[in-house]
Amino acid sequence: MSKKIITRREFLRAAAVVPLAGALMPDLLSGQSLELPNKVRVVLIRDKDVLDGGGGQNPEIIRRMLDDAVIALLGEENPIKAWKRLVQPSDIVGIKTNVWNYLPTGSAVEMALKRRVMDCGVPDERISIDDRGVLRNPVFLQATALINARPARAHHWSGMGSCLKNYIQFVPRPSDYHEDGCADLAKIWSLPMVKGKTRLNVLIMLTPLFHCIGPQNFSREYTWAYKGLIVGQDPVAVDATGVRILQAKRLKSFGEEKPLQPSPHHIALAETRHHLGRSGAEQIELIKLGWQEDILI
């Protein structure tokens, strides 16, 4: 496993000759008849100081991590310029968070995302942060752009709680999507309220939950301070990267191969059955930034 840290200068030099697959993602997610790119870009960024002694998020470091990730994702040098490639002043923006009390998205991430959306020229009244109330939220009902942010965790119904699964609140009966390990979660991404609107996905890997037993199960014993964020425009590639890290942690912790149960096959099926994004490691251009110790991928 390479431990080389990619500098911003090195990354931008490479970006000059490598096409940005992420630039195609808005068209792909809107259902345009385009071929999927051979590779999509995902950024994994970590900072050993992002959490305080009690596990709380450092807002300034979170903001910097998100800026650096978006810069690397889009091949820009200036954070505001990079964010303005994602959000326009005319947009109505819903920030889809996750409020599960044991492992929520967290206010530092939410506020950093909102701050950058406002820096793109979107006024406060056209921005909303919500989870379980999205179907009743006027901003989400009119949204032209979505930003998707949730923590990664082992999950009783889907194997891993993922960016793909975070949109289950966009349907009136989430339990309708629990069958077969939530195999068809990607169908939600074709609904009119969602289709073609997601500008950025942030899978929060600050203190992921890598093992659970039963519905809504949580044990601090099965979390660890990974101190990372996975950022990309392709939710499938973001989630696939997160799964590989969780599986590597399970191997390290249990001392043997112990696949997530149920299998998080909704991620691969998002590509093969629903033609949404890329899930194979060979299809993902993974950029690793920041703290590299015990990176597990």
C-alpha cells in the first residue's frame, strides 16, 4: 500500500492531463443518455486533529477538509471557485443531513456546507438542512440542487448506511426499500424530487461504526477515530470506497474475513442494475489527502 501523500501541486499537474470524470456526473445523474466514464474521481481526506478529546468535530478543520476535497475533486486552486462549479446563485439548495442520534452528520459539517453554498451567492432563505422532514420542507420541494452528507455505519437492513441510503427519506414509506438488503435504493435517485440534482456527496468517516447487531444497534466499541471524509459527485463510487474501508477495519479488528451482513450489494447494484455511477475499485480514481496513518485503503 502506497503511503505517498499527493500534494496540491502534484494533483493539479495530473489533472491537466487526466479528464475530470466528475464533470459528467450532473448529466449522468439527470438521466441523459451518456456513457458512464471509465473512471470517476473520489477524494479521501483525513486530519488527525479533526476531533477533540470528546469526539466532537473541529469546525475550522472540517471546513478546511471540505474545501481541500472539493478543490482536489474539481482540479481548482481556489475553494470558492471550486464550490461555484457546484452551486449557482440561482439555485435552491437542500442539504440532506442525517440525524440518527448515535452518529449524526454533525453541525460542523452542516454549517461548513451551508457557509460555502452561501458563498456561492445563494441566500439563506433558499437553503435548508433537513433529514426526516424533506417531504414537507418547502425548500426541498422546490430544490434545484442537493448536497448529500451522512456518516458511514454498519446497518441492519442495507449492510452499510451510505450516501445512497441517505435519500430513503425522499419516499413516503422507507420500509418499502428494505427488501433484499435494500437492493434497489438507487431507484430513489431517479425520482423527480431527486433526479439530476445532487451536486456533491460527503460520506463522513470521522468515527464510523463498523459492526452492528440488530435494528438501530449502536456500540461505541465498534466505532473508531478514522478522522476522514470521502467526497465525490458519484454517490456509488463514494459509497464503494467507504465499504472497502469498513471491510478492512473488520478484518483488522476481528482477525478474519467477516463480511458486512447483510451484504451492502445495493452499491454494486446501483451500477449494474440501475446504471448509476461506478462501484469497482478499478473504476475509481482515488485521491488520498492528509493524514495517512492506518488509512486501510
